[in-house]
Amino acid sequence: MMNATIAKLAAQALLGRRRFILLLAFPVLLIGLVALVAALTDGDAAFQILPGLGYPLVLPLVAILAASSVLGPEVDDGSIVYLLSKPVSRHGIATSKWVVALGATLVAGALPILVAALVTGDTTRAFALFVGAAVAGTTYSALFLAVSAVTRHAVIASLMFVLIWEGLLGNLFSGVAWLSVGQWGLRIGHEISSELPDPANLPWAIAASVVVTVAGVFFAGDRLRSFTLRGED
Amino acid sequence: MSTLVLESASRWFGNVVAVNDVTLTIGPGVTGLLGPNGAGKTTLMAMMSGFLAPSSGTVTLDGQPVWRNTEIYRQVGLVPERELSFGYLTGRQFVRANADLHRLPDAAGATERILEVVDMVEPAQRRLDTYSKGMRQRVKIAAALVHGPSVLLLDEPFNGVDPRQRMHLMDLLRRLGDEGRTVLFSSHILEEVERLARHIEVVVSGRHAASGDFGAIRRLMTDRPVQYALQSSDNRTLASLLMSQDSVRAVSLNGDHLDVQVDDLGSFAVELPGLARQHDVTLFELSPSDESLESVFAYLVAR
């Protein structure tokens, strides 16, 4: 399913763009902020930054940047025809690109959350949050990849999902947790440390994460099969 | 040997019909797809390369439909008009990536061989974003040819390429055609097409307007009457003089100038200055009023 050449090109596309600096800036700022607050106040206060800002905002933003960078520009400018005019499985292309986006999300999104959480002390809750972030990062990257395959406005659409649906509405209505990628991750992390909240239920959180991930990558591949080249005329 | 067949293929986008009921067979050798900008050449190319579903009709390669059929790319090489956005790769890396995507047994060797064919060995270690238009075009062709496809589709391959590089590309395509490959390229420039293609398909406004040997198409195009706008010191006198010439089909007074319809361009051009001088008429301006390729095409369609 994986195609090493596609993955290599996707990684080069990701690293070769200016967005990459943005992708690195988020985790650096997050760790810096948490370390600063931990030094000024105490670890527990600093930890609150993570479920408050790092997890619900930095993680999905990193996932959006990563997923849209590996697919978005090529679909936008049509240069993906150079990859698609090959006898390569479209689902293989989608999977390969997703793996690269996932790697970036884990390295620049989930890992910094672990590092920042470790700075605040408690190792168990740090690992719990990391597991949650890894699960959510996996699901986010697949979801946003699918969005990138559908619309030119992938970044905006993905941002709206994160900010309005998961953020604004998720805070107002607890029921939104059932359809919130971030909350599924937290629920899975809750199994490790009860300091994490307990939205939805565990089987649902696991099943929903798996379904969205698989469906997202599959859907992206299917869209690539139907990729249409629009001429200037 | 492969054959691309379009059967009553149409494509519309909402209310706009881009390609209208086109039936075409593209066989081995070089075929030129000629038409003015906006005629639907790119849409046709997209349908033939499997990147656009026909709204009705079929597009097949050796009997296999091309839409949503990944396997056709084993036989097809595509050179899109679209620019390369892989500026961060070197020419060699880009061609090699294409070879790898085809899972060629000797990808490195195939890469070097094809770089040689397009004469890009020397600049191959430079990044794509340092290339001239002609070099990018050749690298695109190398990438499309690396797996030795039996069908090569090129969308406006000579656009923006300087004359020397153009000659080079034409030689290359001619060679590929002589090898028995099916080579189809699109262009809106008649001279380009007739220099390269034995067989020409003309599309105008989404319709298949003419098909055949370039000589036949050329004759169709040059034999048509040509319209000129002519301004002189005495339009009325000049009009009567012109009407006595065999080369002129019709003259009409039109405000401050004459509209002249000419059948035989050569003798008209020779006769006009002498005629004017003999009768003391000063010519101010002579301009072709329908010399654009669009009007040539319009004539072909109306015929």
C-alpha cells in the first residue's frame, strides 16, 4: 500500500516549503510557554496550558498544516497529475501521503505535548496526554487529508471544524464530544490517567477514531482516482 | 502500437459545452491537435489522458476505457501543459522519481538513457526551478517517456519554448512517431503543427472541424477568400479599379475605408501598388481584417 517514492516526494514537499518553519514554530512556542509558566508559578498551573491550548489548538493546527502541505498545493496547482499519470494505486498515494503527514503531526504536535507535559512534572498524566494526542493526531491527519483532497479551501474548512465545532460548540455542548476527534483522544488517554476528562465512552472513542482514520485515507484515495484536470479554457 | 479512440465524446461544465460530440481515432505516428485557444484542446487532452470523465460518449485506449483506469499509464506518457511545481528537485531526481513510480527494473539506467535522448544530461543535476522553459519542457518529456510508453500525449508542448529548442523537440517527437509510437500534441499555431504532424485534427469551439493530411488542411485554409481593410486618398476610384482585377472577389465602401475580399492573395499583393500609382491614388493603410487563426477556423467550421 505504501509507495516509498510518493512518501519521499511528500516529505520533500513538506520540508521544502516555508510552512515548515511555521510547523516548527508551534511546538517550540508551546514548550517555551509551558516551561516559562512552570518556572513562574508551578507545574500544575503550567500543565493547564496543555489541555487548554496545546492539545485543542496546537495539535490540530499542526495536523492541518501537515496534511494540507503534503496534498493541498499539488491538487491546487494541478501538478499532482505528474504523480497520477503513473500506474500507481491512488489509495497507495493517499496512504503514503498520510503517513508523511502523520509523522509530521506526531513529531511536531504530539511529541512536543509530551515534552511540555513532562516539564510540568507528573509523568503518568504526561504519557496519558501524549497517547491522547497521538491518537487524535492520527485521526486529525487522516481527516484533514480527506478535506485537502476535496476542496481548495482545505485549510479554512479544517480550521472551522477545529475552532467552531470542536472548540466553540464543544465547550458549549457536552454532546459534541461524541463527534470530536480531540475528545476521543482524551477519552483514550483517560484510561492511563484519570486527570484527563472522561467524555463519551471508550469503545466509541476507539471505534470512531479508527473509522474516521480509515475512511479519511480511503476517501482521499478515491478522490484522487477521480482527479480531474481543468484546463485554462 | 496503440490506438486512442474517442466515440461521440462530449464534455460540458454546467451550461458550457467544452467538447461537443467528437469522434476521433488517433493511431501510431505524429498527430497534431490544432485549434484556437479555448477550442477545447485541453479538455480533449484531459479526457484522453484519463483526467476527465466524458459527460457522454466514450474514450478508450486499445478498447479499454481510460477514466478511473490507472493501468493505462503503463502505455501512456503524459506531458501536461501544467508547470512543474517540484522546483526543489533536480532534473535527474524528478525523472528518476517517475521511473521509480513505474517500478522500472533498472530505474537509474532508464533515467540516464532518457536524459540522453532529450539532451539533458548536463543540466540534470541542477534544480528544476533554475531551468529555462525549454529545459523544463524537455525534462517533462523525459519523465513521460522514461517507461517507453506506446502513447505520448503532449498539451501545447511548444508554448514559450525558444525556436532552437523547438526544433530539437520537434525532431524528438518526429523520431518517436517514426518508431511507431502514437504521438499526439496540441497546438494553436498552424505552422507548428504542419511542420511536425503528418496527420492533423482540427477542433474549433469544441467541435471536430476537420481531419486529415496537413496538405489538405493547408489548402482548405489558404484557398479561402481573405478580407482586407483598405484606406486611400480616393476610395471610390480605387474600388472600381480593384473590381476589374481577377484576384478580387468583392469590394464594398464602408465609411472611410474599403472592404476588399481577395481570392488570390499573391497576385493581389503584386497588382495593388502599381494600380494605385498609375491612377494617382495614395494608399494610406492596408490591413488584413480577418487574418487571425480564429477566422481561419471559423471559415473551416462554416464550410
